[in-house]
Amino acid sequence: MRLPMVDVNAVGAGGGSIAWIDRDGLVKVGPMSAGAHPGPACYGTGGEQPTITDANLILGRLEPAGLLGGRLPLDLTRARSAFAPIAATVGVSIEHAALGAIDIVVANMVRAIRAVSIERGHDPRRFSLLAFGGGGPLHGRAVAASLGIRELVIPPYPGILCAQGLLAADLTEDFVATTRLRVAATNHPDLVRAFTRLRSSAYEWYEEEGVAPGERALSVSLDMRYVGQNYELAVPADPGLLAGGSPDLAADTLAAAFHEAHLRQYGTSNPRAPVEILNLRVRAGVPARISIVRQEEASGRIPPAPAIRDVWLDRSGPVPCAIYGRSQLLPGMSFPGPAIIEQLDATTVVFPGDRALVDACSNLLVEVTA
């Protein structure tokens, strides 16, 4: 049985991912994770194995005073002790061992993105990379540079973006009916009857949820394919076509919409081949009542004077980095790397040669130059 789902390619690469040495003598990162408990060694809560969070602390990318605005102190000595065995085994410094672990976890992320972009015919260089989560902005730039992506987008609160999305998402309920029918005028009455049943179910749901008629947004799609194919395409349809009307017009319109969708998806279509409908889908939606996006007019304001901290960004050694508080960065402000932007829920790294800009919605846009 096949069911539609959100196309997510997850990879086990996060702040808790553990660095270890395999039997072949090579350093690996993950899939084992220290999790939140006992957590990375630097948390001081019982964890002893080296993790990516420990590596970022060793390199100065994380504030030694701690995360969550200082409420979660980090122990640099514990982090270095955790990485010392790997550094000794490989024969490098602790800092270089930390950089190597980060390179490995970035490669894991890059491989996952390639699977959903290049391997599906999409050129990642044509896209921007959205970095969110607590650790996404720490590693987003390295991932973008590896893929040839030139813009990194970091939302105002990357660590809670998923929670914000849950609150701001439209409320929806899906109703599905299996209706294996050829797209033809003679079968149109059966399609109309199936649509009428689903529409009635959707209206009942609206009544149960107390949704006013003016807030209701009904949409329809059909899972369609050429006869003999194994996979379907979801093709949007005008509900008016399925509410009655001319069977010939409805059949011609639906078939033409499928041919166009097939051409757009696969680069080919066959208008003379018969088309069939597998499923009829009706989505009852309620537009979101709140918005997490706040726009502010951008201006050429100058960022506040930053603090300075030495940070390892590559193997050439530490460099002085400007340290900004995210809450101090207002729309229109722009500054060059190297820089670290700290906030309650995330830390962002801006590399030398890159430039950061705060847009009107308070997103941080990083122009990747290398």
C-alpha cells in the first residue's frame, strides 16, 4: 500500500553525533549519538565520547560561556579530553581532529542533499540553502560551499522553526476515495458521485470544527497515470469540473492537465495514450490565523561594534572573528565575515570572504563566495 507523505531525507548528523575510529583505522562520525542525556562531553552530565558539539566548542565556534544564553555552560576541558584519544591515534592536534570530524559530518549532509537534488535532476546551484535547527547554521555554509550553492538563508529563530511552522500552518483534513476510472465522458458521472461524497464529508468536518463558510478552502486533486504505468502524478483539478457540467469538457480538461503535468515532470507526454484515475482527493483547508513573518523596512544601519574571539575556521589556524548578538542585527544591516552570530537557539558561522545581510523579514542571508 502506498500513501502520500512529506518527502524528507533524514541523515544522522547532528550535534550529538559521536566521532569514533573504526577497525580500518579511519575516523567515522555517527550514526551513534550521545543524545541529550548524557549528551556531549562538554555538557558535563556524564557523556565522555567526542561529539560534533565538542568539536565546535574546541574550535571556538561555540561560546565557552555556554548555550541558551549562558544557562547551559560548556566545559572546554572535557571536550578536549574527549577528542584527545582520536587526535593521538590519528597523529594530529586536537583542533585538527575536531576539524576532521566536522568535515565528515558535513560530507554526510552533502551526500543526503545530493540524493534529493542532483540524483533527481535538480542543480543545487540554482537554489538557496535554508539552514535551521540548533546546529544547521553552524554547518550550513560548509554544506552550501560543497554543493556550489551561493546563498544561505537562516530564519530569525532557526532552532524553533519547526514549532513556529506548526503554529502558523494551515489546518487541513484530507479525504480520499479510490476511483479507478478511465478519463472518459462515459465515466464522468461516477467521478461526480465520488466527488460529491467526499465533498459532503469535508463539509461535515468543517461543521464539527466550527469553521465559518468564509474561512473554508476546498481543493481537489486526482492521482492519474497512463494506463499501464506503475506510478501516478497528483494533478490539481477545478472542483467545478467534478460538480457536474459537460462530461466531454471535463474529460478533455482533465486529460490535458495530466499530459501537461507528465511533460513537466518527465519531459515527455503522449496525448493519444489513454489516461486513468486511481484516487480522488479532496482537501479541506482553513487558512492560518497567525503569521510568524514580520516585515520591517530595511535601511543602511550599521551593525553594533562586535566583540572579538579567535575561531578555527580551517587548518591554517585560528583567526579573529567578530561576535554579534542576533537580536542586535536589524533589517538592512550588512557585514563581512569572518563572524559568529549568537542567539538563544542557534549559532551562525560566516566565513572569510562571505557577506551577511539582514533582510526585511529579519532572515539572515549569507552570500557564499567560495
